[in-house]
Amino acid sequence: MQIGKAMSHFKMPVSEYMTPSPVLLKTTESMLTAEATLEEHGFTAVGVVDEGGALVGVLSRTDLLRAAEGESGETFRLPEGHIGDFMSRSPATVAADSPVDAAAKLMLKEHFHRVFVTDGGKTVGVLSTRDVMRAVFEKRLRIPAIEVASTSVIKVKDEDPIAIAVERLELSNRHGLIVTNDDWPVGTFSQVDALYARAKDPSTKVEEVMECRILALPPSTPIYRAAQQALAMNVRRVVLVGNEGVLGVEGVLSSFDYCRVVAHTMS
């Protein structure tokens, strides 16, 4: 695999790929406000600032679910506390003129799906793994997807109870499982799905809580094409499938794999 030779052009500044003028919430705002903001904009996370406007944290949908209260079979109830009580502190930041490959390396190191972009002490944008995928697509990288994908695939059947899926997710220390039906991938089961599943009976079938959007491509697909289709479908994972159905699944390409490709020149 000649990744090093292909990775010679990701020195452009993050300002060219970031989402500018990010939505930011104050630490003193309510969790209900945070949930409404995420829903309104379709975000998975939002930056949090103090009264002086300094970025002090990030609140994700995962943070909301972890903080939610509720028993099996109930709808979750968000606590009445402020965002500052539940946010993740020390958000990752990069300067607006930092190269994209450096930002990708930071996301890999911290295992964050986004970094906040600063300029003159102000938060001016957000660069996410999706933006890194867009950079890969625009540069038309033709590395076969299988060469950068994870080849260790953990699966669960759609008819299995969610208790099995949650246990398998925890034991494998993965961010997501591939859900199958008759040996064919039909969805994914992620940590977020597992958190939502807390409000369900443990015997509930996985298919009732899984993410149904799934993209399956041949292992030889150029990585830029996989990025293009993943962006269009708004999915984080691409399942690389051979001609024999799930028995021929050869790997899973995640959003962090794109970061790994882009960051390669930094190592």
C-alpha cells in the first residue's frame, strides 16, 4: 500500500473545509435547550461557551442520552440541570490556518468526531470527520477502500435481543456492530443506539432500534468514491462486501479511517 505517496496534498488550511459561524450554547442553558438545538440543526454535538464567550466544552447527543433518566419501557426524561453540568470538557481546537492533515491527526489521537476552529481567540468554525471525508473525495484519492478499512468485523443478527447486541458492543470495545439478516448487512448498531435501547425491554429485537441506513460497496472501491456515497447517504460506516453476502464481508470503513489516511503524512 503506497499511502504515503498518495497523501501529499492535505496541507490546505482547515478554514477551507470547516463549517463557519458554529452554533454555540452557554453553560447556563438548559438540557432541553441543548436537545432542541441539536434537533433543529441536525447536529450530533454543539460547542459550549462560558459567560465570556470562551469555548469550555462540547455537548453531544451521547452526553444527552447518558444524562437522561428513565426506566425500561419509558421515554427518557432529560435532567433539569444546566449544560455545564453534563458537557464534556476540554474540547479539541485548531487554528484556522492549521493544515487539514494536522486536524485529522488530532481527531484520531483524541478519538473526536470534530475539532473546533479558532482565530484570534474566537471560535469561528467546526471541522468534522465528514469534512475530512469531503476533502478525500475532492482530492479523488484512488486507494482501494479495503486497504484502509478495519478487517475485523463484529456482527449481530437483526432478530437477536438488544441485550446481546449491547453485550457484544461492550466486549468488542467497538463503536458499532454490523446487523445482518440471512447473512446480509441490513443496518448498524452503535453506542448511541445502545443508549437509546436503555428505554426498551432487553428482549426487544435489534431491528427495532438499529440504524437502517447502510452502505455496502465492493472492497476495491476507491476511497474517494466511498467518501462521496457516504456523504450523500449521511452514514459514518461503509461495509465492504464481496460476492458471497455477509460471509464475504471483508471490512468496515469508518469516518476515522478517512482521518487516518489524511493524517498519514504527519507520521
